[in-house]
Amino acid sequence: MFHQASDAEVQSSLKTMMRMMYAVYGKKVILLIDEYDVPLANASERDMNHYSMRCGNVMRQKRQG
């Protein structure tokens, strides 16, 4: 039913969401991501390390381009 999103898919989805919010509100969007959510708190340490690395990669790509 669901699949693991690639870094490119996550980045594209975030860009789309931010464009849509800009279209609705007419103001630049600042996206704050709270990584301390309940599902993340329930994840294993191995999963958290993987998640943190992927988030870091996406954020680095966002800043570079």
C-alpha cells in the first residue's frame, strides 16, 4: 500500500506543499519540522539514526539548490 519515499520524492513534496501555501496565503513560507513526534519517539534507535541521516541529506540538498 505505502512505499518508502526517496529523498527526491520528499524534497519534491515539501516544495509542492510550500508553493501551495504561498499561493493560498500570498506570503513566503517557513517550514518548521518537529522531529520529536510520537511515531518517531516509538521508533527504534537504528530507525532514528537512519531517519536523522535522511533528514539531514534532504535539508542539505534544499540549502544547496
